[in-house]
Amino acid sequence: MNWNSFYDDQAKLDEHIIKTQNLEDADVIDDKLLALYVEVGELANETRCFKFWSTKPSSDKDIVLEEYVDGLHFILSLGLDLDLHYQSVPLADHLSKTNAFLNVFTSIEQFKHTQDRDSYQQMFEAYLTLGQALGITELELQHAYKEKNQVNFQRQNQGY
């Protein structure tokens, strides 16, 4: 997948947020990391994959996809802040959803400490592997990201 359009769209949204929220001199890396943790947790709650004690099914795929895309926004934004870009590689597969989530949390923690190219690549790969475990296709991801990006612009314009 070509990630350049994702980074371009995210850069436009980030610039808009910086301007409308008056954040030109703010360092929001830690805020974005915390937001990413929260989004991944919200995604896990929607999938319910770890809730072995419950028979309630996962939320509908469109809800899971929207939560997944929320996390992707923060990963792309962190890459832009630190001038890091994901390079596509073949992904590992055959992970359970729970293990895929745990790998994402571990990779975010590693990235938090090092904030370098390798840890960014690993975090991005872990997140895409999670998407794969959730059955999210490239086409679904592209469409959902574009759609949510537009929603995020609208929210900023409405004082969200």
C-alpha cells in the first residue's frame, strides 16, 4: 500500500488542528502517545476479543473499523512530528487478536522510550498486523481513513 496519501492527509489535518487550537509552539508527543493507548484500548473493547467471560459478540465491523482508524491517525501524526515514515513490509500473520493487541501495546511502549525509526516501524507493523487479525482489508482501511479524516476536519470546524 502507498502510505504517502495517508501522511499527506494527516499532515493537512494536523496543520489545521495546530492552527485552530493555537498549538504552534506546543509539544504534544506525549499527549498523542496517551491518545494512542486510549484508542487501542477502545478498539479492544469494541472487539471484545479478550472477554472470555462474556458471550456478547464484537461490535459491528464498521464500528471496529472506525476505532481502528482513530489509532492510525495518531500513529501517522506521531510519524509526521518526528519525521518518520512507515516502509511497507510483509506482515506476520496467524496472531490471535489478543496477542496482536498485546504486541501493539508493547510496541507503543518501546516507541515511547526510543522514538526512533526502528521502533516507529515496529509500532506501525504491529498495528497493521492487528488490523489483519481483525480482518480489515486495505480497501476498507483506505476508505475508512479518508472518511474519518473528513469527520475530524468537520469536528475541528465545529469547535470539537
